[in-house]
Amino acid sequence: MIASNVAEMTPFVAMVALQIPPALSVLQILAVDLGTDLLPALGLGAEPPEPGTMRQPPRPRGQALLSRAVLIRAYLVLGLAEAVVAMAGDLSVWAHQGISLSALRSLAPALQQHTAPVAIKALATQASTLTFVLIVAGQMGVLFACRSSVQPFWQRLQVPNPLFWGGLISEPVMAAALVLTPPLAAVFGLTPLPLDWLGWLGLAPLAVLLADTLHKRRLPLRPEPGLRHHPARV
């Protein structure tokens, strides 16, 4: 649930730092947090425990659930990979039409004041839509990654969890409904994408899973710092 926060925050950081139009709207962020992410999170809640869980010592009573290791993985690994791909998709839509970063800066005031030409508004909607669907696709990669905190995602593919697969399927279905249903698309500021942009959708989960796999390979196969084994008492 928190991994997407980085990807959702980055467009507004870029808006301030680079003085470009925001790549997402508030309603689109809500569509991710309260829509496409909801069922997958419930599916992860039903995930069977990892092998060796009962061999680990109890968590210290005062240790936070959102520990340093969890936050680093969520924000600096999963979230960062997702944010990079999403912003790259947004800027690529503009660049594909020959609009450079400096030209995009000059268009930002008119877009924010809703006085831009119709063609520019349509291009902004297309860029925003690609950003939105890339975040959703990235979250599908996060879903696979979060099945385990230490195992690579492919080692959990055979673990049965119908709710997980149901949640996974719900993400593209809900995103497609928002993009392709005209009344919903109008409310959320989305538009159908040209087919040549759909190749980006496979890049987002792959980037997230690659970043997570490399991160897990650097982790020692032992409990988090602060956890100690205690001899069992009879």
C-alpha cells in the first residue's frame, strides 16, 4: 500500500522542481489508493506464511511494524523503481510530440489555468493516463514482490492463494474500466491510449521486480537487526 506513495508524490515534486505540469491528478491518486490497490492488499493478507517462519524469534515488543528495513524497501526500492518508470512515461508522451522540457515549462501555466489549446489539453490527458496506468502496472510488480520479504518472486509462484490472483486480475480490470468507460474517464481525467504506448505497461512491473530481486540478494538470510535468538525453555 505504501510503495505507490513515492510514484504518486514524484509528479508533484517534479512540478515544483522542474516547473512542469503535474503528471497525476488528486482523483487519479485516489483511484489507485482506494480502487486498484484495495483487493490486491487483501489478497496479500491471505498469503500463506513463508518457510521457516516459526524458526524465527518473536518480534521485540517495542519494534514498529513499519521498521527501517520495511520503509527502505517500500520507498527506496519498490517505490523508486515505480516512480522512475511512471515519470519516464509521462515525459515520453510530450517528447514524442516534439515538446522539450523547456517547452513543457512554458505550457505549464496555461494547463494549470485551463487556458491551454484543446490539442495540448488532450496531450496532457494522454500523458497523465500513461502515468496512471504505469503506476497500476508497477503495483502489479509490487504485489508479486511483497509475497515474500526474502525470497525472489518466482519462488512463490506455486504457492496457492486464490485471493492473491483475484487481486492481481482486479488491478488491470479496474484500470481498464476507468480508462475505457467514457463517464468514468471524464471524471478521472483519463483517455484511451494509442496501441504503441501499451508496450510501456510491461516495463513497469519488470523494473519493480528487478529492483526488488537485486535488493533481496543483498539481504542476509537472518532476522532484522535487533532480533536475537533465545534458547527455548521447557
